[in-house]
Amino acid sequence: MTELVDATNQQSRDDVTEQVLAIARRAKIASRALATATRGTKDAVLEAIAQALVENSVRLIEANALDLERGRATNMKTGLLDRLALNEERIIAIADALREVASLQDPVGEVVRGSRLPNGLRLTQVRVPMGVVGMIYEARPNVTVDAAALSLKSGNAVILRGGSAAASSNAVIVEILRETLETQGLPADLVQTVDPFGRPGGVALMHARGLVDVLVPRGGADLIQTVVRESTVPVIETGVGNCHIYVHEDADVEMAVNIIVNSKTQRVGVCNAAETLLVHKDAAERILPAVYAALAAENVTFHVDPEAATFGADGPVFVEATDHDWATEYGSYDLAVRVVDSLDQAIDHIRTWTSGHTEAIVTASYEASERFIAELDSAAIMVNASTRFTDGGQFGLGAEIGISTQKLHARGPMGLPELTTTKWIVRGEGQIRG
């Protein structure tokens, strides 16, 4: 009986693999339709998708309500529920982001560099689409739209694996995207999903090397590391957001409190929310009571070292911090707090525990800020600004397909250029190599 079950399971996996590979083949063929598409064609598609999403708001919100109901039933964290939720305002914001992507310069065909060799050959290196982009992500319906918009504008087909938490929302979004593509005269297979195949579909997508050109995981640490380990398709690793704020000894209290509160609580479930606060010992007496008061009003729990605990008045909820706290991306109303002796100690702490996403310094010292910038190696460094600005939309990219914490090809918020590669074009007049 066991052998029969194993054989049946293997056949089922093989069937899923074959169906996902068929999807990838269709995506590869469909991508050719964008190879010669003008910017005007692509922008018209994005405008049409934006309009269709708004027109289908009721349908989207009803589907999203099913996802939220399942999330609450499985005790999904408040921050993750917030990331999952759609309402009319958020759908309008998604549509606006689509229109912003449409307004951006088309990267395809951009000349990166060029030269004329002594033998008369004319060389140009130009941006071209990747071809087929795979996207594996969690509980984020807006990512479905962002990934499709950026892929289409940069000339790519996209295959989506959005996860079970947003299954109902994503199914409706993909239907709208495919319907709109067809009405605009483009292949619906430019946007496809492997969600109906569950996790085996995601695994098959990771192994579709030769058909899928690049894979972008976006979500929690477990998801990202699983894709990095198991994928045979080239991966752009996006980042877990263990983001830090360091308050230097000369920091202005009001500025520091505003930045910390915004970084931590504006949206707690996102990867650019602050998770650890480091305060110079000479600023702690001025800064921490005000920070505790402001964040306690937001029901934040503080995971503190012994010295940070001494500055708390009545009200804050304190938990003794451990190494686990310094390493954690909470995604919730929790904040790790440590008092440090110096800028050097703050930098050492961040180097030890950072995920390489975003770090911020609050200071009046140009010298301190320049050292902080130079000596830390995260994808984004903020000086006297909230960590929440590490975002494709905020950076003027229209949207983002993820925030890369790796160093090859793309780093930080990834917009249109990061979804292209290059090709060399050599034009001659009969030259041969001697």
C-alpha cells in the first residue's frame, strides 16, 4: 500500500511539473509579443489594467474578504492581515501606481554604452527584457499587480506564485489582468499563475531553468531561503527586513521620536519597518522616555537590554532582550531597544545582526552620518529619515518587484531597469578578424 501511495504521489508531482513547464513554455512564446512592442502599447495596457481594477473593486474586495476570513481563522498576525487587506482606497492606490509605472521611461532599448573600434566596428550595449520572470511571494495582493506591471513595462512575461493566504484575491486579480491583455490585443499568457498547483507548483517553477529566466522571492526569511537553496533558476534574493535606527548623542528629541514612531508603527508588517532601536548613552535620558511614551500609546512591546529598561516610566511593556530579539524581524508591534556606548558600538551591533536591508541614523553630526554611511553595507542608509522610505514607489520607481539585499545585478528597490539585462550589438562593414 505504501509503495502504491508513493507511486501515486510521484505521478501527481510529475503531472504538476509538466503543467507548470507548459505554462512556462506559453510564457516564453507570449514574451515575444512584447519584443517589438512600443512604449505607447505597453503604457496603454497599464492604463487599461488600472481602470479595470478600479471598475472591479467590489469583486476584488469580496474575494479579499474570503482571504481575510481565512487569515483570522488561522490566527494570522495583525501586521500580515494588514498587508493582505484590500479596500477601495488601496485599490485606487494600486491603480495610481500602475499609472506611475506607465509614466516612467521605458528601459528597453536604452543604450548603456557604446564605442567605435579602430577597425571601424560600432559597438552598443543596450537594455533588453529578461524574457520570463517568475515571482514567488506571500500574502500581498498588491504584489500581484506590481509584478505584472513592472514585468510588462520592461518587456517580460511573468509567472506568479502568490501563496494560499491571498488565493482568492490573486485569482481575481490574475483574471482581470489576463482579460485586459486580451482586450488590448496582447496574449493573455503574458501573465499566468501556478497558484492552483500549490507548493508543488512553486517547486516546479523553481526548477524551470531554461524557460524561466529569473526568479524573485518576496516574503519571510523561510520562503526566501527555501527559494535560494532549491531553485535551479537564477534568483534575485530579496531581503528580510531587520532594520535598525541609531540615535546619536546629539540628536534632536522631536525629530528622533517622529522618525522612530513612523518607522515602527506606520505599517508594522512591512519589510522596511524598524525592528531595533539603538540609542547613544548620552542621549538615552533625553530620548528614551519620550520614545517609550509615544510607542506605548501604539501598544508597542519593548524588548530591552538592562540599561534601556532603566529609562522606562509607568506604561511601557518591557521584555528582557536576548540575541533572538536582535536577530528578529518582528512584523508586529514589538521593538528591540539597546543603549550603546558609542557610534562604533552601534555600527558593530548592526553589522552583527542586520539583514542588509535598511539602517537609519538620527544625528546633527555630518561626521557621524558619513561614518555611518561608509561603514555599513546595507542596501539603503537613511540619514535623519524614516526607514519606511525604502520603497519603490517612494523612490520614484512607480512600484517595485522587491527589495534586493544581494550585491549582483540589482540592489535595493527593484524597478524597471532591474528587470532587464543587456545585449551587445556589433555593426560592421565586412570586417574580419585577422
